[in-house]
Amino acid sequence: MQWTLVIPLKPLTRAKSRLSDTAAEGVRPGLALAFAQDTVAAAVACAAVADVAVVTDDERAARELAALGARIVPDTPAGGLNAALAHGAGVVREMRPRTPIAALNADLPALRPMELAVVLAAAGEFPRAFLADAAGPGTTLLAAGPNGELRPEFGPDSRSRHRISGARELELPGVDSVRQDVDTGDDLRAALALGVGPYTAAVSAGLLIPGS
Ligand SMILES: Nc1nc2c(ncn2[C@@H]2O[C@H](COP(=O)(O)OP(=O)(O)OP(=O)(O)O)[C@@H](O)[C@H]2O)c(=O)[nH]1
Ligand SMILES: C=C(OP(=O)(O)O)C(=O)O
């Protein structure tokens, strides 16, 4: 099965506010972009992925991520993460009516293409499925098969929201890189320990991260 991924990215100057104790205000936009670049590069390199659509209004991110092979979808004026994902999924389905779709967070700097392929193969067994984030209460990937709607419920407690919505939770060993999103300094240390991609490695080399 060949998937289309929908990756949401808010304007870089507003991104990653919970990293304020780890990265100064002037550094956070570049760090958020680096996370997205490593995420998109790994997604594009995944054998199970036919197309990557990034939903963003950020011009710099759009330029850099298009250069990696992503299709850019302008954000919806409705605003908010779930509206952006539903909008992106709608645009994708207009172009490819029966493509399976997976929403993927843009903050997975350790993402490995092989692990993403394992998660997508498992997701393909169910009409809707999701993967919890490494911290536990969140979600990093939500998938819908060829005939299913995404119905995203990202945000606080999205793991239980996705479970309640009827999506199947994927419990898989060996897919840490798909679960390790980065919201806090501790998350960044965990991602660096897994091994991040080249964009995040370059930017985080300039940060003094205690404990890393
Ligand atoms: N296109 C789009 N993406 C969004 C929007 N809100 C959040 N996102 C993206 O959704 C993912 C999770 O977002 P959040 O956890 O809310 O924001 P964040 O920038 O990762 O972190 P914080 O600022 O610390 O909350 C990230 O990839 C964001 O860039 C939105 O309104 N539009
Ligand atoms: C929006 C989510 O991600 P984050 O952990 O980045 O807030 C989520 O887990 O639903």
C-alpha cells in the first residue's frame, strides 16, 4: 500500500513554545524548521510513501520543505491543527481519491524511514489507526485507509480521544523513532539519544543541552 502523508506545520515564529527553557526565542524557529526538515526527508525516503503534503502558511518552511520533495498546501483560514489536517486530507483526496492517508507530526527529528514503513504497514490492516507518542498521552500518527476519513482529534489527550473515536491503537515494538516527538528539553535529549537527522543535528550542536 502506498500512502500520502499530511504533515501540519504552524508558522515557525510561533512554534515550539515549550522549548523556551532549552532554546532561546531567536533559535526556536530554526529548530522547529530543522525538526520538520528531518521529518519530511525521512517521510519522502520511506518506501511506503507515495506523496508528502505539508500544510503550512510559513513561507520559509514552505520553500525549504518543497526543496525536499514535499507538496505545500496553504493552511485553512479556519485555523487550528485539526482543521489544518482535515483541510490537507481533503486537498489530497481531490487529487488522489482513494489514497490511504496518514497525518504525521512535524516534530519527529529522529524519524527513520524503515520504522515509518512498519507503522504504515500495521495501520493498513485497519480502517483507522494511530500511534501514541513516546510521552504517552499524545499521538504522532493517525491513519485512514482508502475508504476512510481521517477525523483528526490531535491536541491534549489525543491518545484517548483517538481511541474513543474508534481508531485502533498500534502497539508495535521497535518504532521509537516514529513515537519520539519533541515538545520539551527532555524530549530533545531523548531524540538526540535515538539519533536525529542532519538538520536537527546541525542546529542542536549550537545549543548547550544539560544532560546530553
Ligand atoms: N498547519 C498547521 N499546523 C499546526 C497548527 N497548530 C499546530 N500545528 C502543528 O501541529 C503539530 C503539533 O502542534 P503543537 O504541539 O500545538 O505545537 P508545537 O509548535 O509543536 O509546540 P508548542 O508551541 O510547544 O505547543 C506541530 O507540527 C505544529 O507545527 C495550525 O494551526 N496549522
Ligand atoms: C498535538 C499533539 O502533539 P504535541 O505532543 O506536539 O502537542 C498530540 O499529541 O495530539
